[in-house]
Amino acid sequence: MDNNTSNIFELTTKQVYFFDLDGTIYLGNKLFKGVLELIEVLRAKKKDFFFLSNNSSKSTGDYLKKLNKFNLNITRNNLILSQHPTIEYLKKNNFKNIFLLGTQSLKNEFKQEGFELTEDDPEILVLAFDQELTYERLTKAAYLLQKNDFPYIATHLDNRCPTENGYIPDAGGIAALLYKATEKKPKVFGKPNKEMLLFMLDELMISPNNAAIFGDRLYTDIKMGKEAELTTCCVLSGETTMEMINTSDYKPDFILNGIWELLDEFNKK
């Protein structure tokens, strides 16, 4: 199903494909139908493809383990995660001692990158998708943010995360709690920051009009794709409904029920 503004065949003509993960490629631990076959088609046609996620509850290594359990056989080079530009920013600005609101998986990645994780006199607060959040740590973060101009950044601000059983609060929900207490908002690095796409296209020396992004969120995936001037495709297998699209400022170029419809289109050729 497309949105009748363009021919869906256009989606098969791109050189670079960016795929969101949660709600687009899989839901929880369930891989959507057609994904394995689609990736094989892209490899056979020598297309470039990348998996994007704002979900910073897992380290890069744990994402690779999860995706390769699905037999996708990808490498670090196929992944673009919200913690990557966050870590780059921290290093560029010489932050060392960090209060990280994140899971143990993410903490391990930050330690491997050379950061000291501390709740005692940190230099900056970093908010991620902390699925192990305690009220005690939330309180400590709120106290820090009430210090004058205390540095505060977030990997992303997705409001909710789709699971097999329904939605759960994401990093944006945690940020909302802190905002209610402190009236402070973080600098954000993940989607919809268009640099998550453009840095890779620059590296590949490929124009945005030769790339497409597929995602289930209008305010992150589609907004980012629009601002980066890529072809955008919203899938209805995650957060977004047709009603949401109809009332959104971020109208995708295409609408698919799920990523399997892209495979169907490739198979017609």
C-alpha cells in the first residue's frame, strides 16, 4: 500500500536503505516476515543498508548479538545507534566523568569507550533508555539538574517503545518526568537529528535522493528523512496509524503495511 502520491517501484531503485529496528524490522523478539529475504535481495543487488535505532537500552555489541540471532549476519558497519553520536560528542568535548541513566548493557559500552561512570560529582548527565531505572537514581538526576546550567544530554527522546505486549515508556518519558521536576530539557543526539543519516551518505559519497528510510515513527524516522531530503516510507507495523499520518505535519512519501511489502516489490522485478 502506498500513499498514492508516487509509484512504489521507486523504492526499489535506491542505492542506500536505512531501516529503523523496533516496530519496523522486529517487534520485541519477533522478526517480521520477509526481513531475511529482503536483506539477501539487497546484498545480491549490491545495495548498501543500515539499521538505525534510537533505543539505547542495548550496547552496540548486544544489538549485534540480537540481530545475528535472527541470522541477519551483519557487522558493526551496518549499525547506526543513538549512543554513537552521543559518545562522539562527549569525547569531542572532553567529558570524562558521567552520570549515565542507562542499562548495564549501555554502561558497559561507555566504560569500554573510556568513560568513568559516577553519581558523585559528575561533569554531565546523560539520559538514555534506562529500563533499569530506580526512583533513587531519578532523584539524584533531578538534584543535579537544579544546579546552574548543569550539562544535560540525551541519546534520544522517543516517547514510548513498542513491544509484543504493548507500549512501554521510553527515554522521552523519563525526560518528561525530569522536566516536570526541574523544567530542564536535554540536548538530543539521536533521531530526528538528520546527521545520523547524512554522515553515512557523505562517507559513501551518495546523494540523499538515492537513499530511502523506513520507519514506524513520524516524529523521528520520517521527520529525520524529510529534513535530510531522503525518500521516506512509514510502515504501519509499529507505532504509527493511518489516523496519525493524516493529522501529522510529517507526511511520508510512501506508506507500507510492513517491510515485507518492499520485498514483494523487489520480487516483481
